[in-house]
Amino acid sequence: MKIFYQSMGVARQGTEGAYAQSLRDTLDKAAEPGTTVTVAGLGQGKAIADQYRYLEMLDNAEICDNGLKAEREGYDAFLIGNMLDPALPELREVLNIPVLGLCEASAHLACLMGAKFSVITVNERFNPKIGENIARAGLSGRLASIERMTVERGAVLDRAFVDPETRRMLVAQFTEATLRAADKGAEVVIPGGGIVMANLLQAGVHEIERIPVLNGVIALLKLGEAAARIRALTGGFTSRRLTYAPPTGKLLADIRDSYGAHVFPGAV
């Protein structure tokens, strides 16, 4: 099985950065025997501030191109490793292979682990979009809260990989936010970003006061493997009724005349 993992943090920090190495290690350990995972970022100057919707829109075009390329190259699933789930509905509409996003996958799995969950972010700019993603998944009623840690993204989170004192500070901040979430009814907490998930995994933090800390990177990969296996067994996965239905017939021909023969692969 071949899985394509689209990362935004890798795009910002490069494939040799601490987060990229931690992500690679996590995916290698979590993958089933026979599963290979390709991790890719975006091009130069992309994924700089994806919490801004205009910049996210610019990044989405490359993410969609990567998805189309992944399907042509025989990948079995396309995973979007970002809590904003960029280009998720667009790729489900155009690809035949399963497309899963970090936020949606984490939220669904959290609902199997507890009655209510909270997301803990590091930047309040993420909060509205994460809330929208959870609402789109139909899980707003299971969301206890979205909490924020009082650390800034970037240098502090990168330093936590190599500096024990910074890592302890990060864990303390996450613990405080988890306890606030618990007061609001959370039974599971989701770190609001892959780099925070990686730091907590490195620190060995999997539970706080009997509340599971869900590692979304692991969840996304395991659900991606399951989706790919279901498609292999049944011949399909993503619904082609209404929301993700591709164009057909004369409209499809006109679209391909304008946009290229590569769009909507497999549609007729």
C-alpha cells in the first residue's frame, strides 16, 4: 500500500528540520507492514501562514495538483496533515482514491474514545476554521471547546524538540489547557497541529488526568490505511452522490477542453 502524506509544516521547515524528522519517524513506526508513506511539503514560499484564508487558497492549488499526481502515480490514499484540512472537499470531488484530513479524522476518532472532545491550539487564528471543519463533519455537538495555549508558533515549538526546558514549558501549557477543557466536559483532547502532536509524542504525553491525548498523525495514517483497504475490498470509498459527485457527459468534455484531460480522472 502506498500513502501520500501532504504536510504543511515540512514545507515551512524543510525535510531536514526537527519536525520533519519526527513526523517521518512517527509515520514509519505507525505504518502497517507493507505500507510505504511518502511525505511531501509544498514549493518554495508556500505554507507560510496558512491560517489566513487568502494564503490557504493559494496553497490549495498546489495541494490539488499533488493529489492528482499521487493518483496518477498509483497511491492508495491521500492524507492532508494539517488541522485546517486545506483542499479536502475539492480533492474528494476530483480523486477516486480516499482523501482524509487531519482535523476531520482526529475528530471522528475522538468520538470513538469519549463522549466529548476539545481541540487545543497555539494560535487563535486557527480556531474559527477548526470549528468550521468540525461543523462540516457534523460533530459540533461533540465538541466541548477549543482552547488556546499561551505559546506562539514557530521558534518555540521548533526549540521544544531539542531543548528539554522548552519542552517542559510546552507540556505544562498543554496540561493547563487540557484541565480547562476538562472543566467544560472534554473527555478527549486533540492537539491542534502536527508539530504540537509531535512534541507531545516526544515527551511521552498520551494522557492527562485520565483524558486521552489523541495523536492525530497516527490517527490519520491508520484511518487512511483502513480507507484504502476498504476501497481495495469493495471497489469504492468516496460517495459520488451530490457533494462529491464529479461532472459527467458533455459538461465533463467541456471542462476537460478548458482545464485539461487530467482533471476528474476516471469520470465519464
